[in-house]
Amino acid sequence: MAFWRSFISIVVVLLLTMSARAAEPRVDLEVVTDAGFIGTDARAWSEMLTKAGFSSVRIKGSGSENPSMQTLGTPAAPAYRVVGVITAANQLLLPRGRFGLNDRAQIESWVRKLRDGGEDAINIKPAAFGLLPKQLVAVHEALAVPVQGSTLGQSPRETAKKIADRLPYKFTSDEFAQRALGEGEPIADELEGIASGTALAAILRPLGLVMFPEKSGPDLRLRIATSRDAKEHWPVGWPLKGNPGETLPELFKFLKINIGDAPLSEAVTAIASRVKAPALYDHNALARARTDLSAKVSLTESNIFYSRALDRLLSQARLKYEIRLDEADKPWLWITTVGR
């Protein structure tokens, strides 16, 4: 009885494996040879290319074809026909690739890229995070979802989870990142209404963590990791695209101001609410500079731009501001140290 159970288990595993392979797009390879190619190498090429992951391999005699690729099937179930050329120098030419008989690993990677990303994965140069431009745009658009509910004083871990649960991508993190999120200080910024990508990056930054999209086979996911373990990471907001006066016109309106010995944080919050742009703090830089946001500031002017008033108030604590955009192109104020 135990034997049959074991046998059935093995059969089930094999069937599942075959089913998973069958579900992958077919990649059929037809190879033509240049004049001068040594025919005795054909068998070695055929065996190696079959093991490299092509669904079928056919090597025929010399011809005039060039390396090419054709997508067949449907968008939901694509298949690919690839034409390669073996040169007289015993090199295999594929679209965007040149390989030798010992380059099986590189060919396997080429086939995997085609299966996972289609022709674009072969023909288009990757953008940031190793993603195709259209993949990067899709992530950016997904992270434009605004944060719902107040975040000020909330748990970083619980808040990050609430934000992540509303996004279409799976999040992954290691034990260290999980511990940092769970043990982190309460969130010191109000992120309600800000796009999820900027908000998550702002939550993670004071904890020494970052977020970045990565490929997982044909799928995309978002990874949370320590900043030292990431070559690239999702930024806390994006650079201003156009004229500051057009992006945030309220910042360039006049006001009469009379602030006497008020905490800096209160003065910044008051101006931010008037210009309708949230203010987020670069807590890492402020901590390094030992900046005290409760330090008192003063300013009395009868006619001054909000932008100029904010400049003068922040300068009293050796701080400055930048206008940044979130993923939904909503402007906000980044408060950081003068040295940044």
C-alpha cells in the first residue's frame, strides 16, 4: 500500500511538472547554416539547443535567411517561431544574440527572457530596475493609488500592509525588513491622500529600508529590503516636471505674515495647508544634522510670497524645501537640510 501511495505521488508530481511546462509559451527554433559550416557539428548544436529550453529544434541546410522572430498564437497564449543562423565560424546568431557551443547558460537566459516578456524583452533595452519601459509605466501607474486614512503616529508595519493590500502587486521582504517594520517608531508624517509609491518610500526610509520592483518569472513583485542590499530603489517622490508657479501656484501668492517664536513644525504645517501641498520631512538627514523641529522661528512681513516666507523660516534651522511630485503628479513639499 505504501508503495502505491509513493508511486501515485511521483506520478502526480510528474504530471504537474509537465502541465506547468505545457502552460509556458512554445519557442520553436529553426536554424539555417552558412556556407562553410562543418556539418558534423549539427548534432552537437541540436542536442545543446534542445537542452537549453527550446520546445523544438530543427537544423536545415544553408539558406539566405537572417535571424528573426515571429509571435504566433494569442496574447493570452503566445508562441514564438525563431530563426537562427550558424555561421562558418560555428557561432549561433539569434535576434540580439551571438552564442557559441559552450554558451548554453546564456541561451537558456535568452529563451527565458522571450518566454517571460515576449519579443519586447529581447528587442527593447531595459529601463530602471531591469524592467521594460511598459512594465515600469505599469508599476508607476499602480502606485498612484492615494493613501486612505491618517498615517500620523501609526505603526509603520500596519500602515504599510494597509497600503500594500490595495495594490495589484505581491510584496516580499526578508526577516530583517519585517523586524524593522514591526519595531520602527510611529510614522512622523501625515501621508493621507499621497500616492502609495511615495508614501511607502517615505515610511520605509527612516527605518533603513527601501522598496523596488523586480521580475519573478513572467510576474512582477515589489520587494522591501535594506537600503544597502538594493542597487536601485523607489524614490520618495519625483522631480518637478515643469514651472513651479504652474505646478503649485498657491506657493507664489502674497501674504501678510507675523510669526513670533512659533515651533518650526507648526509654521511649516500652517504654510503647507495654505498652499495645499503636504509637507514631508527628510527624517534621515534631519537626524544626522540633529535638527529640532520644535525650535522656535520668527518672521514678520507685510507682503511676501509663501515660497519666500517658507525659505526664510526654514533657513533659521538650516533647512530648505523642494517641490516634488507623487506618482499621481500631485505636488508636495520635501523638507530637508541645506547640505542635501
